[in-house]
Amino acid sequence: MANSSRVGARFSQALRQQQKLSSACITTRHLGTVSSSISSSSSQQQQQKTDFKDLLSRPTWSVRSLLPSTTTSSEPTNTISPSQLTHLHSLSALPNPTTPSTLESLTRTLQSQLHFVRAIQAVDTTGVAPLSAIRDETAAGRREQTVTLDHLAEVLQSERSVGRARRPRRLRVTAATTKGAESGRVSTDGEPGWDVLGAAKRRAGQYFVVKSSSSKQES
């Protein structure tokens, strides 16, 4: 009786171990299936993200859609009459076309341009801020475009205060020669690089002296 109970206990223990092994195998297989599906889906997503050639080979929009179609024979909706074309030439101070071919070519060009403008005006810009300038709006671009005191140091050093109000006035240094530029001479006309009195034989302060002839003095 005791032996049969021992055999039954061992049998139940072996059965439990077998059930644990089978559940572990099922879990391992399930994990392998999940990992393979995840890897395949990630590879497919990566392939879809990096397939730029296929994306660029099928354009979804063309600038030709903003121009009137050349294949259809229907009349354009925005026609320009010869009187309107003459009025536009008068406003622009341009000579009127002299030949029918020139008139037809100008009319066709203006109609295509008008079609382009109408297509641009049809775009919904609700909530879009108007473009004030084309520039680098990044933080690095703003730092590069910012004017600081370091940029103005050279300009501030070339100014001196004048009068009781101490108004700043810029000094124009002559750059005719290196020696003159280093000495800090100021040009009389305010233009750098040219000494007006440099070629004068006689000077009187900031003026050059011209000796008149005796005949002019008598007259």
C-alpha cells in the first residue's frame, strides 16, 4: 500500500514536470514567433522609410498644373480683349503691338500669366502668417545676424564728441598712403582715401590758395 502511494506521488510529480516543460516550450515558441514578426515588421518599416527612389519616381504634383492646358481646345475663362491690351500698354508707357502675330503672342502670354496668378490666389492661407523676409530663422542664424558692441567697436572708436551737447561725429581717416592712415589724418571733404589738399602748393588752413593774374585784378 505504501509502495503504491509512493509510485502515485512520483507519477504525479513527473506529470507536473512534463507539464512545466511543455508550457516552457510553448512560451519559447511564442516568443520566437513574436520576435520574428517584430523584426520583419521593423525591417519592412525601415524599408518603407528609406525607399526614397520609389517616392520620388512618382510625383504627386507638378508646376504645370498652375499653367493653362495646351492639349484642350476650350476657350480660356480669362480672356483679354485688344482694348484691354492697349490700355495696359498705355499704363506701362509701352508701344502698342503693330502686327497681328505680336498681338496674339502678347495676349496668349498675358492669359497664361493671369491663369497662374488666379491659381496662386486660390490657395487657402487661413491662419498662415505672411512672409516678411527670407532668412535663417534658426538660433544659430539669429546669433550670426545679431549686431553686438563688438561689431560696432571700430565704428565707435572713429567718432568724437562735438559741441556742448556732445554729439558724436565720425572722423574720416585718409587712406591715401599707409603713413597717412596710420597717423590718423582727417580728410577735409569727409571721403576716405583721398586727400584734397595733398596736391595744393599753397594752403591756408583747410583751404588751398590760388594766385590770380594781374589782368583779372584790374578788370
